[in-house]
Amino acid sequence: MKHIKIYILLILTVLSCTSHIQAQLRKPKNQPFADQKVFHLGFTVGVNAQDLILSHTGYVNEDNSVWFSEIPSYSLGFSVGIIADRYINQYMNLRFVPSLHFGEKRFLFKEENGLRNDFEASIKTNYLSFPIHMRFSSERFNNIRPYVLAGGYVNTQIGNSKAPVIKLKNVDYGIDIGLGCNLYFPLFKLSPELRFSFGLRDLIVKDRPDITDKDLLVFTNALSSGKSRMITLTFNFE
């Protein structure tokens, strides 16, 4: 199910570009010098889907139970941010896009032998993100210009729950890759963009003295590591 949603987001992004290409023959360009500004600002809005890649310890509890977990489906969240763009040359731009990502992660825990009921836990994960991207653009064709991007980010969690069953570290970092296209209109430039974020840090907090109930501690003991993944579909206005 998660992979199907990824494909849908990718198809929507590509279709938004290809449909615009097909509708155009050679015609006068809107904002012909928009990409030559040394520095400009904009804003971005969109949706995100957060995930964790989980590894397990195989820890055997006192009652001989062994638990495993997964995040079976994405939960859509909301993203908003501002854009600061620095022109490098005809094909390259350096971009700083501080953003807020509102979302959640839903864990499903299962006992290895199925002798105990499944357990579900949900964690609100709202991030203040500081990504820096290098964007590589193709030649402009009329009023459309595809691009790809790559870069890195640092996320800090805001509004964390006081004592969730699973606790995540407040700071994360990783790499971004993405693709999109600039669509040029008379008064502004719109850029649908699909971005994939891959966290590099283990986010699972394993030392949990705040949990005194052993029936809840088994879920933390079950997890060896968890690294974030996020898919973001945004619409950039510049």
C-alpha cells in the first residue's frame, strides 16, 4: 500500500509537467528573466508522508514473548515553508527552504507467535526542518523547465509527547533527493516538486527510566533502531 502511494505521487508530479508540455507549441515566454535573479524568495505548501525503517532486537521478555513492529501505512501530514534561492549559473541554484512538517507515525506491534493481541501506538511527529538543496535545471522550453535536486537537512522535533510508548530523539539529519518542474505564469512561477528524505540517525530512545510498567517497556526493548523516511509533495510559489 505504501509503495502504491509513492507511485501515485510520482505520477502526479510527472503528469503535471508532461501535460503542460503537450499543451504548448512555441509561444512567447512568461517572465523570461525570472531565473536570472541573483536572489529571490518564495513559499511552499504541500503534503507529507512519514515513515520509519525499523530494525529489531529479538529481545525475549520475562514471559517469553518476542515482539516485532512495523508502520503498515503512511499517514498524510501537512507541510509549509519559505524559499530562499541563490542563483549560481544558468543550470544551478542553491536553495534554503526552512519548513514545518506536521504528521504522525503509527506503530503496529505483533507478538512473534501470535499468542498476544496486537498493540498499536501513534506518535505525533512535527518537525522544524532546515534543508539546503542544490537544484539542477534543464533548458527551458517555452513556459516549463524540469529539474532535479539533491541536498541535506536537519530536523528538530517540536511539541513532542511527554511519555509515549515509543520515544524518538528530537534531532534528525539526512539527505534529500527530488524532482519537479517550473511552470511559468504571467505573475508568478509554480513548481510542483516531489522529494524523498532519508534519515541517517537512529531515532529510537532506548533508555526509558520514565516507563515503569514492564508491559509497555517491552515495545521499546523490541526495537534496535529506527531511521526516518519521508515523502513530500509540495507546490512552490516564487
